Amino acid sequence: MRTVRTVRTVRTVRTVRTVRTVRTAPCYRSGMTTLSPKDWLLVILMTVCWGINWPIMKIGVQDFPPLTFRTISMLIGLAVIWLVARMQGVSLALRRDQLAPVVRLTIPNMLVWHAVIVFGVRMLASGRAAILAYTMPVWAVLAGVVFFRETIPGRAWFGVACAMTAAMLLLTSEIGNIAGQPLGSGLILLAAAAWGYGTVVMKRSPIDMSTMALTFWMMAITTAVLTIGATILEHPAWRVPTGRESAAILYNGLIIFGLVHTVWFRLARLLPPVASSLSIMMIPVLGVFSGAWMLGETPHWQDYAAMLLILLAMSAVLLKPRALAPT
């Protein structure tokens, strides 16, 4: 009888272990179902705020030093996150062993993206910049294949082809235009590629930190580097911002950096790397139409065609057939 009881106990332990493994293992295809109603509300808020920020950012960097604009906005965002963390009792402590992983995440997700994007937006129409920037989910797919040897289905390659076609359409439009800015398109694509890679790395780099603390320190490191760059490159152009520029700075500091970035990094850590990008599919659409509304930009046929291609591409790489979900 003792032997039988021992066997049953072992089987029970094994069963418990199996159940725990199933519950904690990330589900690639059904990741979006893990969002709570509160998370969905935050996703909607993030989408709207980020979408209309493209013309707002254009206002901020059109005539004001771009790195300085970004640095001031981040300083405001840091103050907001610090205040919210203090009110909620969230620790922002950074241990020595956490510094290196945080720096590795900061470089693609924050530093490259923010340092490059402001120059690209300055050169392009805000709507066109938004379309190119949200090729990011496709770059996330390619980063998974190239750097982590992930396998992707054929429809994802179709999405890559659609995104590349959209990018080439807008790039050739800029080259063909007498007043075009192909360099701006290249900068936006570089920023999008860095962000896509960073999203994949974010999911593969579990750090024992709260999302708020991680966002705070990534932003702090980026702010320190951009402050040095702004001081060296833009000091002669420093001046008091105008009313419209001040409003753009405050919007970016309070809303984009104080709120939206924390929401995004929560999604990037919670969901599979590509699925987390589903939440941003409507942002380029909002960017195009809000740019037309706020700045009087006139989208051309290339912009509408590229926008449709990008949405098709994101649908191909993000939407997973329910029938293929693992049991």
C-alpha cells in the first residue's frame, strides 16, 4: 500500500506541475484575450493620444530644435511618472544587476526611436511619417526571424511584402517630388526598425521590475543622452518656445511620456511581441486624418494606397486564425 500511495503522490505532483506550466506559458496566438477591460480602455486611450500626436509633434519640431523639444518633453514625462509612482507607492529603485538589461532595452525602444523620429517628422508630412513609422510590426516579425530564428507563416511574409511596397511607394514619391525628402523617409524607417526589434527584445527580456519603474529608467537614460546631444548640436538655436510649441511640448510631456509610454510598455511585456502591436493598427489612420485637420496637409493617392497596404500588412502579421490556437 505504501508503494501505491507513493506512485499516486508522484503522479499528483506531476499533474500539478503540468497544470502550472500550461497556465503560465505564454500563448502566442491568443495573447490578446489576456487583456482586461481596463487594459482595453487604456489601449483605446493610447491609440487616440498617439494618433493625434503626429501633427502635434510636427508643430513642435517644425521651427524649434528637435532634440531640445524631445528632451524637455521627456523631463516633464519623468516628473509625471515619478509623481504617480510616489502617489501609488510604486518603487522606482534600480538595482545594479538591472542596469545592463535596462540599457539594452533602452537603446532600440527609446533612444534610437526618439532621437531619429523627430528629425524624420520635421522633414515629412505628419501623416506620411505616421504611415512609415507603423511599419513597426513588420520589422518586429523580421527581427524575430533574423535574430531569434523564429518561424512565421506564409501570410506574415505577405504582410512583409505589403509593408515594403508601401514604404517604397512613399519613398519613390519623395524622390520624385522636387521638394521631396527621401532622407526623412529613411529616418522614419530606421526608427521603426529599431522599435520593432526593441519590441521583440522587450518580450524576451524578463526583468524583475514594475512597468512604471522600467519606463522611468528607460526614459531617464534616453533623456540624459538627448540632453548631451541637444547641448552640443542645438545650443546656438535655443530660444523660448512659442505658444503652439509650448502646447506641443506639454502634450508630449504629460500625455505621451507621462501616460502613453507606460501603457505601451505594459502591453509589450504582457503580450507576445507581434500581437502587442495589434493595439496600434489605427494610429497611422488617425495620424493621416488628424494631420489633414490640424495642419491642412493634403494626403495624395500614394498616402492612401500606402495606408491601406500597411493596414493589410499588420492584419496579415498580427491577426491569428482562432482555429490555429494551441490547446
